[in-house]
Amino acid sequence: MTRIVAGVAGGRRLSVPGQGTRPTSERVREALFSSLESRMELGGAAVLDLFAGSGALGLEALSRGASSAVLVESDARAAAVVRKNIESVGLPGASVRCAPVASVLAGAADAAYDLVLADPPYAVTDTAVAGLLDRLVTGGWLTPDAIVVLERSSRSPETRWPTGLVPEKSKKYGESRIEIASRVTSEPGIG
């Protein structure tokens, strides 16, 4: 079990899918959202939670004021746990897409998102992650001021962000590393 750290649903317990998932710890979520709240206004934000697992990241964003969160999870059992967590937390604005992240991002963007939270399994290759990040930029998934958060193994190399995303922060928390980048819509000095 894990729980929502803060906001209107703070303290509510969340189920965890079990083997094969690695939920972001409460300590890391608390630090992450503190950092995010200093960078952006979460109130009213549209959130895309990729590799949702238990849904803890997307639900934390909703608890802290985001207006909507689309939680993408390929594993049917994990997606069922996400749906259960959405129901138990009782926050409006959450929806689940049970499909591989690469397939979702390969299609047309259903909306542009202010915040993207991506916590791929550590086994997902750096090349695959780079492709997903590139698709976020080129596929219309990001608002002009979007922030993208990526959680990876602290042992993996620093992320090579695609053109259109500028790295802002990278911090290790035990076995995890959180990286934050912001959307850039024009080159410096150009209109």
C-alpha cells in the first residue's frame, strides 16, 4: 500500500498492482510535487501519467488541484488497480487508457497536456524512452509551457532530451532519479 501525500485526498490509501510495478515512493512524490509547485500552477492543469502503475503520480496531481489526468498503463491488471484507486480516492477528472504508451503516443494527440509524468519500467531502453520523449514534442501532446517529468534508475545515464525540451533538474533518490524538463517553443532570440 501507498498513499496520496497531500492535497484534498491527502492520506488516502492506494492499492499497488504487485510484482512488475515499482510505485514512486511517498518521499520522492513529496519532493517531486514540491519542486513542480515551485515551477508551475497545478490548479487546473491537464496531466498525462505514462506507465501509470498504481496511478499514484496522476492521482497526486489531481489531489493537488489538477483538473484532469489521463493515466496510461499497458498491463490490464495494473490498469484495473488504477481504476480501483480512482474510485476509492473519489477525485473527478481521472481516466484510464489500457494500452502501450508507445501506441498511445503514436496516435493523434487527444489533447495538449501541461504536465507529463513518465515512470517507465527500468527495463525500457534509453532509446525507447528517447523515442517517447520525441513523440511528446512532435505529436502535439504538450502545451507551450508544459513540464515533463521522467523517473529512471539512478544507474542509467542522464536523459538526452529532444529538441523542444530543456532539462531543468535532475536529482537522485536512492535507486531512482527524477529528471524535469520544460517545453521550449522557439529558439532564443527568435520571435
